[in-house]
Amino acid sequence: MIDVSDETSSVGRVLGTADATPLQFWTAVTPGSYLQLDDVVVTRRDLPDREPVTIAGVVTQVRARHEGAQFDSDVFAIADGTLPAMVQEAAEITTTRVDPELYVPPAPGAVVHRASGDARDAALHFDRMERRVPMGTGRDGVPVFLNADFLDGTRGAHVSISGISGVATKTSFATFLLYSVFRSGQLGADGTNARALIFNVKGEDLLFLDHPNTKLDDATRSAYALLGLPAAPFPDVRVYAPPRAGDSSGAPDVASRLTGVDAFYWTLAEFCEKKLLPYVFADADDERQQYTMVVHSVTAHLARYAVPAEGGISIDGQRISSYQDLVDHVVEQLTDDETRSTWAGSAVNMGTVNAFARRLIGSKRDLSRLIRGDLAQRRPHQIKTADSAQVTVVDLHNLPDRAQRFVVGVTLKTEFEEKEKAGTGRPLLFVVLDELNKYAPREGSSPIKEVLLDIAERGRSLGVILIGAQQTASEVERRIVTNSAIRVVGRLDPAEASRPEYGFLPPAMRQRALLARPGTMFVNQPDIPVPLCVEFPFPAWATRKSESGPPPAETLRSIVQGADPFAVIGGRPGADDDIPF
Amino acid sequence: MTRVFVDAWDPSYGASFEGGEGGDGPGSSSSAQVDVEVEVPAAEWAPIDVSAGARVPDVVFLVDGVRRNDAQVWTAEDDGTSYAGLAASFAAGVVRCDLARGAAELAVARVSRGLFTASPSLGDVRAGTVRYEVHRVSGPGEASKLPAAVQGPLTALEIEISSAARDSGSDGTDLLIVDGPLRNRRQLPRTIGYVKTQQKHYLPAAQEAIVPRLRPGQRTPVFQIGTVWGGWSWYLRLPGSSGAPWSGIVRVECSPELSPEQAIELAEVSLATLPRFASSAYKDPRAPQNLVPIAGLERRLRGMLGDARVLHRALARDSARAF
């Protein structure tokens, strides 16, 4: 039962000149008071034979007009002081909660109160959330929460974030949400044990998650305090970057972050054994393509006959130590009439083989730095969240498109298979992936899209939570968007905002999304029938080199570790027993 | 050649002057004694412009009332006779125009309802949530005479709220404009009556010839009308008139108890004040004479009278239920 006895907070009365319905009604605002968008209000309807019904809602539109004016030009007479008129404000309320659930309209003339404290929590269903993750403050400056049940897979999972790049702050919101999950303590042990895998696709702004932000001011600190969060960087972060192109030592390719970065790559042996070849092709699962059968038979052949040899592999008695060599060998074997049938089967014509060869040769330049035969096999080089830190950042921003796709596809597949093997939904793994429209486009099919679909559809039970971001949700595979329990929208492109994917936004909010400021998001969760406008605080961690404070002590240690011959394979940096002497 | 002008007023309101033939001014002549030599000698009558030093009050009050006939009723008396009755709603309000601050607001408004009848036995009538108070009319009370009986209570209401409005927000220099002749409202201080429709000739022919020659924002000299309801009076022309000789002409009057100097000062004040309130033809069917604040006030008051159909239905239902 929502308490509405607080007489001092009255802001208006339900209008009688417009239809009042149980789900939406208009309120005339008392002169001298005001209501703004997103304000939470509550009113009461007395019933003859039972307890009164409390109707709570959120302001979704406000308007002011001159009453008594007939013509547009009357405004001058009114401002001149010759025509008597009254300014009357009215607010449209969209109902969020009816308690008890008896859908009767509020009576015109009923007093409407501004809801605060418990009444506000009840109106926004926060009181029913057992575990609530703070995700920022509302327009009224009071915290708003996300129901953890819809985040960790209990009742739903996955987050879809849309908005135009630059001003929508999609990745900032995703990282803030992660921070809140890890540090709010609302998920209990799950939150502490949870892992996050973040793909950094643009710039180096996610590489400093563990560095304090030097531009953090008191206002931001108090904003964090209000949400019950410490204003600190992520405590446990491991950053992976691809090896520098053309560098035989395999040093990570980063420009601004110099400490605590590890290189990731795959050895040729892993490439063959784990059947990674299909991930080289963007459309390897597309049934309209003839050459895909060649892809799969070559993959199978490599898996069966390639033998690991000193980092590289040996196949058909030939030693191969780089991706270029592998490609050249495969193409040579396929064009040779004698060996073609053993590699690709007998029913394949030359045109199909050429289509495959052309694509494979095209991948040489992009993938040769990631698939190596010249580096020590026992050196840790794999991205594996279970052995990594709490937050694993994979830097992709230097990689060309095809290589990005390969890394994302293979990493996600590996992680997902690990989870499938473990067969338990814990610990949770949050995957943050920007530009989802590139990896899981609405049209076509690819191995990486299959992995993402698998995560979207089965990840909930396996504890893999996808936090996907994209400029346009309309271009992302529909099954991924519909499987997301939580939908977030930042500033939208006007043409995009009118698409049905954003049907959860009421018309007024759709308009507001066109001018949302950075740091303002509209969050829709299954619990609450109206999306909430959320302002989340400025990151407490650095987002670029210029605002980064001193790096944490653990990362300094891994400068040594990068060239440490005694490194423990799979050892976690940051743990105190890390150094073996 | 004779020129033709279209009167700005909507034909359903009649004309701004109840003219004789050819639009040459008010129809009937008044029998009243008129003294035209109050301000200037009769021979020197000429249009007067607003003087440079004229005081414009910061606050202007405008009073008006509206009325509406809600239902015609008939009584069935015990002795078998029947009387006509009129259920009417009427409201009066005051607009306080604060010209310095640029704000016009409804200072006071009051709604009243009455049942006007000659029936000796009829009591108050209730219709839904409102009550019609009985006003007993003397005489036989024919149905056609009843509407005129509403005017008395309405004027009383206007006087009541005029003083009430000034009680709360008067700075001692304000001006009160009453819609229509002053009649028994003359005791109100700093008050002018504002007559939109010219029905009578007051001036001798020589002086009356001055009236059509007035340009917008000019007035005639003050003259005195020597009747019971008379007083000091003058004509002025409002801007926005169609150009017809008597269009946009209003007659303004003030209490005869004032001295001639006070009357002339009020005439100056009215000439400086009234033109800015003039309405424009496309917005008001009685432009320019129907002043903007008055038009706004009437709209608000009519809104306050309530919906006529609801009241009519409530009256019909409640009276049917009573028997």
C-alpha cells in the first residue's frame, strides 16, 4: 500500500477536461507548483465497497497554456496587461503502479501528490526488488535502481544499449553498470566472483579502467556516495592487446597504456586443433555461399593432420611456422589436382575452390599477427576469463575489421564452451561488446553471429550475460534484441528513433532521446512499465591517458612479467603469491 | 458621391449607434438639458488631443457582468393559476489590469443564480448542486418582462464586487471603468461609465458636428447632461474604426458630484487610457468599442456560469422528480 497521506506535497488535481484512464491521465498543476518530466506522483481513488486504490505514475509530458486566449496574438495583449488570462500547466501521467490491482481511473478533481521516499520507491517498484543495483539518479536527484533478477539470469538477462556514437555514452554506461554490479554488493557473492570481458573497439578509452581519474571532483564523489558506491577505479583489471604488427617478439600493440598489458595470439597448432578457420570468414555459415563447404572440409583436414611442432605445425611432412605459410600451403594443395580431393572432397569444382582461396589469401595481412608459429607455446597468450582478473579488457581498436571479428568470435566461442563444460551458471560472466550490429547483423549468417545468438538464447542459464551496444538496434539480429531483458537508449538519431525496436519508449520520451545529453540514458526494465530517465555519474576511472592517475601497483609488476622467463602459466597478476620467488 | 462604410460590429449585435437614416448618428434626440460650456465656450468646440501631461494610471479596474437565461419555467398554483418564471444565471467580475507590471488578472468574480417570477408561493429551486434563489417580481409578471428583472440584481452584484476589488488592491490613483452608463454606481470614486452604443443625441447640432470629425485618440470637450442619471460626459473615438462617421465613437461619463475640473481631469485620463484597450475587428464582433479586458472578462464569466445544457437538464430532472 503506497502512503499518500502527506498533504504538504500536493501538486495538482486530476483533470476532467481530458479522459482519465487507469493507465494514463492528465493533472492540472496548482499555481505556484510545478511538475517536470520524470517526476513521480501518486493519487488515490476511493471505492464504495473496498479499500481505496492508490495510483502512482511518472510524468511523461508537461504543457503550459494561456486559458482565456482565443488567438495567437492574444499573448501580446496578455503580456501587455490588457487581457485577463491564466497560465495553466498540465502534466500527463503514465501509470506505473496500481495498488491494489484494480484498474479504475482516478477521479477528476482528485488531489495529486509528489511522491517521495517510500512512496516513490513503491511507485517505481523498487520496494519489490530484492536485490537492486544502483544505476544512477533520476531527474529528481534520487537514486534509481535496476532489478538484479533481470540482470543475472534469475528472471532475465542481457542488456541492449543503443545510441549514436560520441554523445550517447554507451560504453561508459556499460562500464558503470558493471562497476555497480561488482561494487554495490547487491549480488552478494555472485557480484564478487563475477567476471567481465570487455572488448575495446574504439580508441584506448577502456584501457585505463584500473587507473584513478584525476579529474574526479567532490560533486562526483558525492554522487557515488549517494548511490552507495565507492568512487574508485576497477580494482582488478587485466588488459590484453594484439601483438605489434611485424614484431617478432610479440610485444602488445598499445600506444598510451604501457604497463600491465599482455599480448594475446593463437598458435598455429591451436588454430588447427580448435577448428578456428571458419572464424576467418564473415559469411562461413551462409547457406547461399558455395565455398563454405570447402571451409569446413579444410578445417576438418587441418584438425586431423596438423601436428604441433615447436610453436608451428607440421602437415604433409612440411614444417609451417607462420599464418602466411599456412595459407600458401593450403592454397597450393587445393589448386593441385592430385591433392585437391583429399583437402576439399571430390565434388568441388574449381570456381568454388578459387572463391575460397581468394578469401583465404585476403585474410593473410589481417590475421598474420594474431595467428603465430614463431612464439613460444608455453607463454601465456590466451584470453581466458576464468584465469584472468575480475575485468578482462581485450583491445581491438588497432585491428582491421576481419581480425576484430576473428578475435571476438573465437574468444566468445571459447568462453562459452568453457561455460558449457562447467555446466553451472556461476560465476557470472558479463560480456561487453560494442558495435553489435557488425558482429550480429540482422541479415545473413556467420559463425560469430551463431555464437552471439547462442549467448543471447542460452547464456541466461549458463551465466553468460551479454551487454551489447550498437548505434542502431534496428540493424542487430532481432532475436538478440528481443532476448535482452534490459533495454537502454542514449541519444538517438531521429530516423532511428521512429523504428519499432524503440516501441518501449513513449512518444514524448522518444523525442527526448533525440536531445539526450551525454550521461543521460533511458532504461527500460521488465518490472516498470515506463522507461526511467537515468543520469549516471562521471567515471571514477580514467577514460584517457590525460586524466589517468598513477597506475595500480600490480600493473607495475607485470612490466617485469612481460619478459619474465619464470612466469607461471595461467598465473593471476595481482595475487600476492604471484611471484614465484 | 455618398461613401459607404461597413459597420465593424457583427449585425446580430445591432449597430454601434442606433442610427436614423444614412448613418448620421444616434437616432432619437434626448430631451435632457445639456450644458456644453463646461470646458470650452460653445463656439470654440473642436476635437481635443491627449495632452502631453496626461496621467496614465498604472492600475485600471474594469467591471462587467454577464447573464444567461437557463430555463423558462411555469408554476402551477394551488388555485389553478399559473405564473411564468425565468431561471437565470448571472455573474459579475472585475479585471485588474496592472499596466506597469504587464499583468491582467481576474480580481474578483461572483456568480449568482435566480428564479424570477411573480408567483407568490414558489420557493428556492434546487437543480443538482446549484440553487436558484427566488426573486419575486411585482405585477402580473408576464414572461416577456422577466428578462429585464435580472438587470437589478446583476447591477447590485457589480457594485458589490467593484468596491470589493478596490479594497484589496488600490493605490489611490487607479481608474475604474464600468461597462455601460454609471446610473447608481456613481458613488464609486475615480470611476467612469463607458457607453458603447449611442442611442440618443445629447448635443446641439453645432457641437454634434464635431463628433464625426474626431480622429482616433481625440475627444470632444466635456459637457453636462442635466437628467436624473446624467452627469459629466464626453465622446471619444477609439483607434481601429472603419472610417464611418460614427464608428469607434464611445461616450464616457462620470459622476455629477465631481467638480468640473475633476471631470476634465478624468476625461484626460480616459483619453490616455482607453485607446490601448480597443479591440480589433477580427477578434471581437463589437470592435473597437468592446474593450479587450472586457471581452476577456466576459469569456471567463461565461465559463463560470457553467454549462447551460447541464443546468437546464438538472432543472428539468429535479422539478420532475419533485412531483
